[in-house]
Amino acid sequence: MTDSASAVDGDGPLSGLDDRLDGVVGLVALVLLVNVVGGVPAVLGGPGSAWFEALVKPAIYPPSWLFGVVWTALFTLSGAALWLVVRAEPSAARRLALGAFVLQFAFNVAWTPTFFAFQRIDLALGVIVVLAALLAGTVAAFARVDRRAAALLVPYLAWVCFAAVLNYRFLVVN
């Protein structure tokens, strides 16, 4: 079946994306895209603010330098997972997995301005709890398409769960 036939059969606009993202170039492109989109909110308004510096840090707060390292690694793994799913055979399961990824990623991107720019620790906690639930669903959806892709998201889910606890502790001590 050709890409145009796939699109006509309901596989949507991603059917033509398969060939363009095949190989190492596609992998690098998706890894870079996820890192850039995921990292922009922190660059625009992250933990360098006077407001954040003045907050009492919970006992479980890791060294500040660790956040950039961890998020870069997690976004890289997420980009690789996304690449595996994009390259999978077109199917309803793949469409669901890709939709789930986009939705959870929107919540990931929303957390940083909610916490840092709006200075709403309480709302940020709500955002990250929803993110964790959506991410768990994304892992399950990815597993239906490619188990390797799902496995690549597990460290991200673990970190988001830790970050939710950390967000809660910020709320408690401030």
C-alpha cells in the first residue's frame, strides 16, 4: 500500500511522515525536536527567578544542576521512543499512542510556566499529577505499538512521579 493509499484509508497525515523520519536523520530530528520543545519553557522562565530562589527548598530537592542533565536524558529517550512509534506500521494503536504522546507533552510543557512564571505551586501540582496519569497511559499506548518505545518512557514516568512528590513538598513547606 502506498502512502497516499494509507492516507485515504484513514491513517492520516502521519502516513507520509514514515519515510521522512526513517533512519538516523529521523531519530536525531525527533530527539532534537523533543529536547527543544521540552526545554524552551525552562529557558524562558525557569528556576533562575528571584521568586524561586526565595522559596524554602524541600529536603528531597536535588542539586540544581541535576535537573538539566535529567531532563535532557529523558527528552532524548522520549524522542527515541517517539521515533520508534512514528516508524511503526500505521494503525489505530499508533494513532492513539501518538495522540497520547502529544497530550502528555503539552502538560509537561505547561508545568514550567505554571510553577515558575505564574508562581502557582498548587496549580502546578495539579498539572503534574495529570501529567503522570497521562504519561502512564502513554506508556501503555506505546507498549501496544512497540514495547521498546514503552520501556524508553519508563524513566520519564519515574522522574515525573518524583517531581510530583517534590512539587507537593514545595507546596507544603512554602
